[in-house]
Amino acid sequence: MRLELQAVTKHRSRLGRHAAPRYSEYLETCRAEFRGAPATTPELADKAREFEDKGFTSFWTAENQGLADAMLGKIRREEANGVDIWDADGRYCDEIYTSFPEIEQLFQGSLGAFLTSVYRAHFKMFFGVLYKSERIAAAPTGSQLWHTDGGPGTCINVMFYLKDVSQEDGAMECLPWDASLAIYRKELCSGEIQRRIRSGENERDVKCGLYLDEISKSYRVRVEQPQGKAGLLVPFRNNILHKGGYPEAGRLRYVCVFHVYPSATATPFARYRSAGIAKTGSYPKDPAASF
């Protein structure tokens, strides 16, 4: 148990002490291969430092708002024409990178500069998806509850809001890494949690209940909910506790979610233009794989 806790703390990952180090080691390899300095601005450098400290940040530019507006305009034209573009889970049916050239512009611009500043290396995209969230169920479920994605600590999740987003629209809520880590320690050391799971209770339900109880009791004032205009970017580490996507009745949330990793070579934009970035798994089993 002590070694598992050390692995979570050091690698910011819940993959376990055997798998988690491989991703951290690959990040160091990528940094060693990287030549030159990241093209950044003082503001983005500040955002990168905030990300390193809290595990998330947010920023907006007029250029990114223009990209978001263009994407949402296309979506709404398709909706107005009666095109069936959403699956049962509210996910955009077509591959998004090849459908929206604005995505490459986003990653070639301020988002790419931010990612390079954080990694101090090149980056690559494992997948990207586009969601339309609306109030359907009577109570939040799944990712609308407090959870962790459980992937490698080097993964940066990026949310890109295509329309203005507020609390009423289901904007994502984030708990800083230090508070998330304190709750993980309690979870790992809790014999009661493990007993309930072994007895047959749903593991996700048990853990989500613990997270909600702990946050409500001890960390409510630490929760942050970035809100803003269309084009808002919210990069976050996938292992901070987070939830979102449960808007008020009659409100809609349109958002892209990308999972990004460090790369030893330049971002393969040409490949993405032809092959896209469709989701094929939760995380790459080999951090050095080409994707």
C-alpha cells in the first residue's frame, strides 16, 4: 500500500507502481529529444505554472472564440437541416479532426504553445471527441459525478467549449491536485471501501460516493468551476477529481475533449488530417507508440 501511494504521488497516476513509471520515463525521453524553446507568451507561461501547481487551468483568446464559433455554426446548420449527427450518448458521430479544420488551427496556435510549455517537449493527440450535453436523466450519472479518469499521469485532457459556458450549462468542476491526492490516500487506506467493493457493490458507485462525501465535508471551498465565453480552454490532468456535463433543463453544452501526450517527435498533423483522431481506447498501452 505504501508503494502504491508513493506511485500516485510521484507519477500523478492511478495505473499502479509498475505501469505508471513508464509514462514518466517516456516524458523525460521526449524532453531530452526536444530542441529549441517553446514559443509561448508571458500569459501562457503563467497558465503553465498554474497547471503544474493545481493540475488544471483555463484561458481564452479571441482567436479561439472565432474557431469555436465556426465549429458551432457548422453543427447548428447540420442540426437545422435535420442531419442525425449525435449518437445515443450525445457524441458527434463523424470523426472530428477531419470534419473541423479549426481543430488543427487550435493546436497550431495558443493551445499547442501551452502544451509544449507544460511538457517542455513535443505533443501528440491520442484521441478527440465532441459532445452535446443536455439534461436527460433526473440525476447526474457517469462523468457527471466526481471521478478520476485513472490514466497515465502524463496525459493532459483538454476541454474546448464551443459556446459560452456557465454553472447552468454544466461547466466542469475541478478539485486541485493536492486535495484530490488527499482523498485518494483516504480511499486507498480505507478498509471499508475495499470491503464494500468485495461484497459486490458497484466499484464506481462506492468511489463516487466517497469522493462526494469527502469534498462536501472538507474541500467544498477548494472546488473551482472555470466559466467563460465560447473558445474557453480548460486543460487538466486526468487524475484530478472532476465532474461536469449536467446542465440545467433547457440548457446545452457543446464541448470538445482531447487527450494529449508527450512526443519525442513533432506533432504529426499530416497524419491527423488523413486518419483523424478517433477514440480507440482509454489510454495508450505504450507511451512511445505513434498516434
